[in-house]
Amino acid sequence: QKEVEQNSGPLSVPEGAIASLNCTYSDRGSQSFFWYRQYSGKSPELIMSIYSNGDKEDGRFTAQLNKASQYVSLLIRDSQPSDSATYLCAAFVYYNQGGKLIFGQGTELSVKP
Amino acid sequence: ETGVTQTPRHLVMGMTNKKSLKCEQHLGHNAMYWYKQSAKKPLELMFVYSLEERVENNSVPSRFSPECPNSSHLFLHLHTLQPEDSALYLCASSHTENTEAFFGQGTRLTVV
């Protein structure tokens, strides 16, 4: 089982709609979760971090964490064509000697004008 | 000035060459990372340094050799690479290992 899983997409939404991106993780001990946006040919850019159950809002973005179900989601309201990118979910996974930040394969989002 | 700077941005090298990738962070972070990103694959963690000590070596071939001389600088020394090593190599840093990581612009490496 992959440690962090995302649907690869592509996810296509019309401009102005809500885009919903989902992610599941396998390590119940994970405490830190992150969403990154990556435009083609560019490096990942941090959008949100979330550490507690519930919702966290920042502008048009809302991250949701449910530790019991081991999923993290990202909602993008009023989607814009400029939001078209690959969205990466990451979780900090603990190992015997410490831990490491593990990424999912990313979900490609396309926002159509 | 960006928080995490990588040089060079692009590199083409032959299989017998030796080259180095450089990463510098100006964020006062204590942890630095090397990731590899190949086409259509997830980001692969290669190395983790925390307080200048290597804490993770994710089964990376010995033709990749990291060096962390201080908390602000990280190098990846490359020698006798293979064409399948062609990828985007990303450096990142974070305050501690389990807090948000910030990425450099990456080095696009092509091995010919």
C-alpha cells in the first residue's frame, strides 16, 4: 500500500466551480499534512499545512483533515484557470529512526474558462 | 532573493562526468532535503539532513553523494550517472523535520 495516495486525474472543473482534491494516508501516527501546487516545469509551492482535525481556511482554499478516516482534502472555491496545476498531498510519516515527508503522486487539475 | 536557491538550473552531463548540484537556504531552517522527480512519478525522497547530520538515506545508489557542510548549504555530488537518472532534482528546507518544507527552483538534469 502506498503511504500517500491521490487520484492522478485529470480533474476538470469549469471556472467558478469548487474543485475538490482528496488524499489518503496509511500511517495512523502521521500528524503533519501539507498541500502543494506545482505548475508544469516548476517546483512545488506550499499552499496549506494542517495539523488538527477539522477545516482550515485560507482565502479560496480550505484544507480538511480527518485522522480517524486517514484522509486529507483540499477545496478550491471559485476556481480560476490560473489554478490549473498538479496538486501534491504530503504527510510526515514516522519511522524507527525518525520520519520523513512523503508525497502522493499528485492530482492534475484543469479549470476550463 | 528566494528562500531556497539551487544552481545550476539546467545541467547536461555525460555518463563519465562528475558534477555537483548546489542548494542554499536563507530561511534559518535546520533540515534540508534532496528529492528526485521523474516524469509521471511521485516525488522521491533521496536524503535528509537535520542539523547538518544525515538522518535518512533512502536507498539511493552510491553514484549520488550528498554533502552538508553547514545548515545553510547542501550539495549533491554526481558521478558515473545513467540516462535513467535524468530528472528534476529538488532541494527543500524546513524548520524541523515535521514542519512545512519549502522548495528551490530545481535542477533539470539530463544524462547523455
